[in-house]
Amino acid sequence: MMNETYAGFTVMDQLPAGFLDCPAERLVELLPGPTLFNLPGRDPHPLFVSTLLHGNEDSGLTAVQDVLRRHASRGLNRSLLLFIGNIAAAAANLRTLPGERDHNRIWPGAPLAEDEPQVRMARAVYDYVERRQPFAAIDIHNNTGFNPHYSCVTKLELKFISLAQLFSRIVVHFQRPRGTAAAAFANLCPSITVECGKAGAGTATQHAIELVEACLSIAHLPDHPPAPHDVDLLRTYAIVKPPADASFSFDGAAADFQFRSDIDRLNFSELAPGESFGVLGVLGASKARLEILPGDSDDHAPDDYFDYADGVIRLTRPAIPAMLTLDPRAVRLDCLCYLMHRIGLDGARLPD
């Protein structure tokens, strides 16, 4: 086995004994830290797969382990660059460890100082992959709320859409947050993030297995437009966050924002103006307002999507939410939700 050490990560050309059966929380016993496996295949242009950028999202790991077990005797059709990310957070079953950067916000394009250790690590991984001329890149995630399985792209180019469709007909175009792996590798090859639903859910790993197998098997990605009924294309227009100094609850407990207890059931629903997200608590009845941040490349503030008349948090315009969750830690680390609208392949917003 050949190991090479770079800025904050290790490259291995073989899997260590026990890797294929090792759960995410025990990878710290096998790996020295973030690790990039360089595994040969018959086609030398590799598929890049990143997993465990969030330590408590393990469907990508279990999917790739299954695929590698299946190919152990006959080899891979395509070379594979497999990046295993935040194994320390995985050991603690956390998205990220306290005080560290989110491993999916540190890639080239992030608005961070280049000399930060995590940022240097991500740049070094990127540079290594760039030299290999990757075929495609997929970053596999889970989420904490009720969401369908869907793909995310940062470019509306046809090969990106074709890659996304290998996972789901639901494709979300996004440009924020910055510093994601999908956005960085989009400068090298077709690149997607996939959201596999909740970690441990019955279909999450199986769906990821099917995606990885397909990407290792196909010779090229189609570059012709999909039939309209084969893709449901949306764009993130706004990111919604509670203010950093505000309190919130999902169970009716006293807080600035008392969100409804079933709020994650609204994900990917076409909501009409007047839909309630909850109420303002006594603590925040006169001053609390949700932060609405741009979800696209424009720096101007998006339209306000909510009003607070009579203390009820109501939508003021149609919208389709994603990533709503009942997990307070996930809200603090990321956001309450993303608000989306349907678009065409040309990027133009369709009528609500």
C-alpha cells in the first residue's frame, strides 16, 4: 500500500483491511484523517466521490462500500477517487465538530482565508483531482427533515442535468452557499450534490448505490435536452435563517420563534401565500424577523417572503421550501430552509 501525505489529508492506493465493513463512527481507527483513495479502473478518467463531508451523513459511505464489495473480484469499470471527509465528526455522530468549519463550505470559491488549514486541505484535494481529469464528481449527503431524494447543480449545462437525472428527476439549481464541493468541482467536470433523505432510511443507501454504479458504468453523459416530463427543475431564490441571537422551538416552548411541529412536512410542497410557518413567541413578538438571504449569485437582498401580522409567521408569496428540519443544531449550522421556484432549462423563472 502506498500512502502520500498532503496538506491535511492522505492519499491511499489501496483500501486498508476492514474498511469495507467499517461503520462511519469507527473510521478513526483505520484512517489517519481525511483520506482520498485513488483506485484504478479500466477507464482512467476517474469518477470523484466525496462522502462524510458532514460526519453524521453516512449513506454515501455505506453505498460506496457496497459498490466496492461488488467489484472486489472483477475490478472497476472506471477509476475512482473516493474522498472520505470528516471522520472525527463521524466518530461523534456530528455534522461538524464544535469550532471547526463545515467541510462543505471550505472548497475553492469559499469566501475564506486561503491559509486556513481546512481551506488548504480542500484546495489540495481539488488540485489532486484536477490533475486526474475527472469524468464527473458527486457529493453524497443526507438531510434531517422529510425531503424527497434530489440532485443539486450549480450549472444548467446539459451534461450536469444528465448526471443529476441519474439520481432523481428533481434537480435544484443553486449558487449559494458558497464553498461547496459541487460548486468547486463544477469547474472541472459535471458535478452534483445528491440528497439521499435521512441517514439510515431504507432507500437512502440503495439509491446512492445505484447512482455510483451508473456513474462507474456509463461511457459518457448525454448532452441533449431532457424531455420536459423527465426533469423537475427548481432554483434556490432565498435562504431563510433565524437571527443568530434569536431563540426558536418546534414544540411550543417559549422562544422568539415558535415554529410549527410539522414544519418539515412542508418540504417540496407548492405553498400559497398565507401558509403559516409558526408564530412569534412573547419574547419576540415586537422585534423578531427571519433573515432572508440571497440564494443565487446576485448580492442584492431578495424580496421578503414573510409577514408577521398578529404574531403569525406567514408566507407573502408562493414558494417551494426545501431542507426544513426539526433539528435545532442543523438550523444553527446551516439554515431553517431554502425557498425555491421552478425554472426552465434556460434558467428563466416559470410562473408560480
